[in-house]
Amino acid sequence: MHLLVALSLLVTSELSIQEGKVEEFLALVHDGLEVSRSFSGNQSFNIFLDQEKPGKVLFIEQWESEQHFQKYYQWRLEQRDFETLGEYFNAPPAMHLYRALDELGGSE
């Protein structure tokens, strides 16, 4: 018998930034990057820019668990950070949560 155990959570957020505001947006999120990376349960937090579409930004976050991510997300809501960032968006972000699974061997 094999058991699948959720190990961690991968979160992706695809953002569309208004033309002419990309540099300002990147400066703003760069300032908060170390805070995000040092938040309890964060394993990695990276920001990527689409080379063909300069206004498209991708956040990729790895969390120890969904509970760690939810605490972080709630904290960001309380800080009103999403309201500030939202002023730069062309459209709502596309956020996806993925669970990493590990297959454990067991006896049948």
C-alpha cells in the first residue's frame, strides 16, 4: 500500500501590471521581498518578469504548509498590502495553489 502525503504548498500569482507602472511596482514589491521570505514557514519567494510581455509578473512561493501560507496571506490582508498593490493591476491576479506530494511505501 502506498500513501501520498502533502509536504508543502506552491503558490503562483500571475499579475498584469499597468503600462508605465512596472518599474514602480517592482520597486515596491522588492522592498517587501525579504519580509515575505523571512515569514514563518516560507521556503522560497521569487518574482519573475515575462521577457516578451513586460507588464506580466509572476510570483512563485513555496510554503511548508497551507496553514503557513494562510497565516501569511491573512497578515498581508491586515496590512492592506493587496489594496496598495491592486492600484497597479490591469486585471485581478490569477492565483493557483499546488500541493507537493510524496509517495511513501508501506506494507500491504
